[in-house]
Amino acid sequence: MFRLTLKLKLAAILAAIMLASFGLVYLATSSLATSILADQETRSLVAVADILVPALSHAHDRLELEDSLHQAERDASLVAAQVLTEGLETVAPGGCTPAEILLGREALVDLGKSPGGTAIVRSPSAGRLFAVLRPLPGGGRLFIARSAAAFEARRHSMTVLLVIWGAVVVLAVLLGGSILLRNVVVRPIERLLQEASRVATGDPGMTVLSADADEFGALSKSLNAMADRIRADRRKIEGQVEELTEINRRLSEAHEQIIRTEKLASVGQLAAGVAHEIGNPIGVILGYAEMLEDSSLDEKARAAAAGHIRRATERIQGTIRDLLDFSRPAIDEATTSDVARETREIVQFVSPQPRFRYVQVDVRELSPVKRRAAVPPSRFKQVLLNLLFNAADAMEGRGTVTLTLEETGDGVRVVLSDTGPGIPEAILLKIFDPFFTTKEVGKGTGLGLYVCHTIMNRYGGRIEVANRSEGGAQFTLVFPGGVQ
């Protein structure tokens, strides 16, 4: 497209220059030809007057005078040949249209005042005329006029000839100029474009070649230098991309390790509280096991004891299974979470923990939450569990945590608010930094909120924190919607 446009532009510029030149030359030659033809016509008419004046001066009578005038009209193709008085009144020949009527009185007076008594005038009846008004030796004036029709015809013929020759010259020059421009400008540019395109496509051995010593040769050298720089930059960029890929891989592994480490820390905290959850069922099992050792126990009592042992065992099994599910999600885990269900499961899971013994956790749905969040269930639970642990620690084990669930325009929002002291404004913007913690040494890793922030970003969500006006902290989790 670019090459075609360049050709059209060059052709249009060349054609415009040639047409402008032809127009100027045509105007100049046409004006010159008109001037030359008019001068020839005037000279011819003056020559007729120079011949006729002596003949009229030697005429012996009126009849000879009129014969000379008629003879001049015929021989010189005149429209009129008349003898006028000093007052410009026609006296000979008789019966002709007087010059005063042929031209008009004012035009006839102006003709007498013109240089040499010659001018091109317009007759109301005969059209444009070449006219001469010459004084006679014995008194009076000679008036002769010739039609400008022949002059116009010759000028028209010359104009047509000039147009034809000018068109031929313009076409010839345009064709020759086009060929010259194509060979001198267009072809070198096309060649350079083709070679430059090959360089741009990444041909490692491509070099722009030009044996010319002109500007195109200099351009070829510049393109070669540019191609060398591009190849060097490309090799450098490829190396940097490989390094960045490796760095990103290591960062991703480090992020996963941090998330895994924090998750194991959370599991450790859960495991400490599971002892109480498992202790009661084990006590039940031991009590009913002692009953079964009594040989006097009847079958009905034995069956009832066995049922109690089975239910207590199932309770222990469920608690351990929940703990394992949280610490190691299944390979075929879903990619989206049922927010309402997962929230209630994690609340049910932590409620028996000692640190939540005096903490009330309320779950509210502003409207039925049916949309799923685009985050795996294990990640959703990990974020929520970290926030619940932090809220319980901030309230020192006493207070209320409210979880508010609602659907947004294109996702799901979970708002966790507590009745604790809130977060100091000075550290409000630092709490998501890695290893930042306000807990005592050994009681916190400083990675919990950082992991929450990382998980939310990874799955296209966001986490926001603020202090409530009525007291306490508030964390807002916004998840993008997933496939239902």
C-alpha cells in the first residue's frame, strides 16, 4: 500500500508540475502569438495605406479616386476604404456605409488619436476590425479597415497547434519523468523497504545491500547499523526474558511456599484447639468401653453402648477429616466456592476452638447468595480463617465477629467486622506487608494478612481494611463471580 501511494504521489507531483509548466508556457506563447499576428495584421494594413495614399493624391477626378478605393478593397480584402473630411465625414466612394456609422463617432475619434492612427476596434455591424486612419497630403483623411475574422482563425489554429504540441510534450516528459523517477527513486526505495522488512521479521543474517554512493547508499548503511542494533537488542531481550521467566518461576514458588507455610501455621493453631474437640468423644468412648467389659450387661445395653462409641468415633473422624481437608486440598478441588456454604463450614469448624469460646460469630446474608466466587474453596477458607484468628486475637477472646455476605453486580462481597479496639491509623497501611506483626515474638509470623492479600490478588479479587466508626476493624473481601 505504501509503495503504491508513493508512486501515485510522485506521479501526481510530476503531472502537476508539468501541467503548471504547460499552462504557463501556453499562456506566454499564446500571448506572444497573438501579439505577433496582430502586429503582422497591422503592418499589412499600414502597408496598404502607404500604397493607397500616393495613388489617391494623383487621382485626376472623383471617378479615378473611387476606382482606386474599390480596387484596394478587393485586392487587400478590406471591409472599407474611404476618404474622409477633417471632420471625419465620408466623401468617397459614394453609396458606402460611412465610417462614422460603421465604427461610431466616438470610436472614430479615438482611432485618430491612437499612435500611428492604427487600432483594433469593434464595429456594431462588422464585429472586430483592424483600422487605419491616415491624413492625406491635399487635406482630408484615408480610412481603411479589415475584418479580424482571418486573424481570429489564424490565432485559433495556432492555439490548437500549441495545445496539441504541449500535450504531446507533457505526456512525453511525464512518461520519461515517471521512468526516471521509478529507476532513480522508487525502485531503490522498494528494495530498501523489502530488505528492511526482512530485517524486521528477524532474519538473523539479513543485511541491507546497496552499491550506490548517493543518499540511498547512506540510508543502506544506516539500516545495516540499525539492524545490527536490533539483533543485539533482541539477543539481550531474549536473555532478559529468560532471566525474568526464571525469576517469576522462583517468585511463584516462593509465594506458594509462603502461603503453604502460613497455612500450616494456621493448621498448627487449629490442631491445638482440636485436642478439646477430640478429648470429649474419647472420654465417651473410654466410658462406654468400660461398660462393655462388664459381662453382666445385657445385649440391649451393649448395643446402645456400641452406638454411642460409633457416634463418638465418627465425630473424631469428622474433625480430623476437616482438619486434613483444610491443610491439604484435594487434587480435583473445585475452582469456585459456594460462599455461603464455605463460610458456615469454616465458622462451624472454629467455633469449638478455645480461643472462640467467648467469641460469637454471626453470619448474615443481606440477600440469598447464589453466585459462586472465582476462588478455590481451600483458598477462600484460608483467607477467612486468618481473618477470624486475627479478629479473635484483637478482641482478646471476647466479643462478636459479624460476617456479612452479599452479591455485587459481578461478584460476591464478604465483610468481616469485629468489636475489638480497631487498627491504629499509623499502621493501617502496613498491615498487608510481609512479616509485619504487632504480636509478641513467637505468637505470629507476620504473614497472615500478606497471604490473604496475595491470594485475593491472584484470583482477581481485592481486600480492603478500615476502622468502623462505632469501634472495631472491618475487612472487606470482594471476589469476582465464577461459573454457577
